[in-house]
Amino acid sequence: MTAYKLLIGGKLVDGDQTMDVINPATEEVITKCPRASEKQLNEAVAAAKAAFPKWSQTSIEERKKLLNKLADKIDEHAGELARLLTQEQGKPLPEAQWEIGATAGFVRYFATLNLPVEVIEDTKEKLVEMHRRPLGVIGAIIPWNFPVLIVSFKLPVALLAGNTVVAKPAPTTPLTTLRLGELMAEIFPAGVVNIITDQNDLGAAMTKHKDIAKISFTGSSDTGKKVMASVAETLKRLTLELGGNDAAIVLNDVDPAKVAPKIFGGAFMNAGQVCLAIKRVYAHESIYDKLCDELAKIANNAVVGDGLEQGTAIGPLQNKMQYEKVKGFLADAKKNGKVIAGGETLDRPGYFIRPTVVRDVAEGTKIVDEEQFGPVLPVIKYKDVDDAIKRANATPYGLGGSVWTTDLKRGKELAERMEAGTVWINSHIDLAPHIPFGGAKQSGIGVEFGQAGLEEFTQRQVINITR
């Protein structure tokens, strides 16, 4: 059994306690892993704070070189990391392999960015420059749905900007991140990167910690609100990437058989456990029945099982709490709509739910109004597209959305009316590290990816010189 360690101050150390990690496909304990105490959190923050002055003064070229070394290490260990990810998270191995590859790709892309000095005014009388300075210690809180990829959304840009990091993975998916920590210990100076784990009991201590300059949090909107309230005490900088209830609006000019596989993929990737997955489909009445039939056919043919088994398309829910929550959505779907695929759990160990498609359902129900975060998709009929836009926007969320049409001009006009941080036309969950990503309304604050995402980890400093 592999002995996993925390990374604190450049040393791989045991936790003051241990905790079990469960394979969601079997409900069996994979291994015990370290669980940090608040004392160890404080040690990690102190190590990051001590490492900050020297790290912040290293050249950006040196930081890039080390980030590229990290990407190389991830590629070198990709097979091992992917299998470990599937075991603790549940996703099918091909999806885990994609996640590990994408993680290395994100790290490499961010290592190409720069923080140039911006000249605002340069006259005979005055020179005004905008500089970007590092903030200090960054607290990165990682969720369980993409526990490796989301590390790469935060850590590389934080480090590139000259900050040091204390990262905390979710308690149900700590192993791959801890293994990454072992690899990072071989690359970065002591204290620059620190990784601790908990049982969801150190978050408040992290967000309130006086020596953490910024929190970058990905998770639910409810928890995001608590994080925001907590950081107010020290006026920390904050990036929140939160929940969504993304709507896909399907126009009357599409071929349902052609778009259904793409819509299904946008809804059921990672068993629907994606913040910006399609959570609601609005389909025009003229194609409604056909689209429902096509989605149901794909759902009924999807292989549900252990992510390590060849051919598995849909893995288990990641943890028992989420499994029980999604079962509540199934009950609501049966009560308030017509289940045309799935709607049931598997009669075997593991947190398995068959991909579920629900038709003849509308707003005012749990299945439509709330974020399912599981393999359950309501399909809602509309007659007038203006009404569909209005209904799609009638939510506190605004992470993403999509429009499906053969008329790109019409699609763009409708996309501009959707209240979401990202709107796709004829695709969904199409992310890339150079394209800024952030939510509207209660789906988040700030932005990740691209130059804008890098700058979120800096403090603007204006140098104003009178000549």
C-alpha cells in the first residue's frame, strides 16, 4: 500500500491523523492517507510565507523553466496518475487520461505567459507605468470532480506571478494531488508549494488565516458564499468558480439525430459532475419528441460501470453524499416529469446511477431549478425562442450556456442575450487555457485562464514619475 505524505516546507511528512479514501466504484477503502491538523496548516502557511521573498524575486524565466519541468513530470507519470485518479474519483479511465494530459497542457500554456510593464503615459514631463506584483501566499481549495485539472487552473499561474501556494484537495479525492506533491517536491524550492489535506474541517482556518493573501476556490455556490464571508475579515483577494445550471437552447432548424450526441456529451461527461455541464435542455416543440427519443437512446446504450473496466462510459458518482443527493433528484423527476431513460441505481456496490433523461417537465421543480451535479437531464419544451431565453435566464446561476442551430448569425444574437460567463454555439464545455473563464451572477467572482486569469494573482502597482 502506497504511503502518501503531505508536502510542507519542502518535506514529505505524515499527517497528525489519517483518513480513509474510498473507491466510489466499489465502496471499499483504497488506502489511508494523511489528514493535516490545524497546526500543520499553520506550518504550511508559515513555510509558504518564508519562501515568498526569495521566490518572488526569481526571474519569470526561471519560474517558467520549473513549470515546464512539472509538465514533463506529469507526462512522465501520466499512466500512474490516471489510474490513481480513476480509483479515487470514479471517472472512466479515458476521461482520467484526458484530465492528466490536459493538466500538463495547461501548465505548459501558462508557462508561456508574461507580466510586462504597461506604459500608461510617456511624455517629456511624466512617465507612468503599471506593474504587476505578486500577492504573497495563495490558498488554493480544490474540488473532487476534477481534482488534478483544477490544480492546474490555480497553481501554475499563482507561481508564475511570484506567489507561493498552500493547496488543499477535497477529502474524498486527495491521493492524486498528494502524488503530484511528491513530484513537485523534486522541482520547486522548499515552501514554494505546500499540500495539506483535511476532512472539510480546515477550510475556515484557511480562509481566515492572516498570512494568506488570496483564496482561489472552486466548489458549490453555497460554500462560495461562506468563503466570501470568511475572507472579509482580512480583506483577502478572492477568486470563486462556483456552481451552474447551464441551459442549452436547441432551435427548430437542427437535426436532432446530429446534435443529440454532442448534447449528451455536454450533459453527462464525468457522470454529470461538471460545474458547467448542460443541466437543462430547452428544445423547440417541432423537434422536441425526436430530440428526447435520441437522447434517451444514447442514455440507454451507455455502459455504466467501474471506470477501470474497458468500455465504461459513465462511472459512479464520486461520493456517497452526492449519490444520495442525486437520488433525491430522481425522485423529483419521477414525480414531476416522465423518465424516458435511466431513473435508477445499479444493483451492485458503488455509487452508480444510470444516465437519466426526463421529459414533460418545467420550471418550478427541483430537477429544473436546482443544479443536479449528476447524470440527470431534464428536457423542456418551448414554443417561442424569446420565451426560452427568458426561462433560461431565470436562475441565480450564470456559469455557461449554449445555443444549437444551423443559423450562426441567429445563434450569436441569441447567445448575446444569455446571462452567462461563457456561451457556446453548437458545442458545450469547450474550454482552453488561453480563453478566459468565469461566471456571472452567483456562479462566481473573478476569472481563470489566459492573461486575465494570471493577472488575478497579482496586485497592480502604478509607478508615477515626474521628470
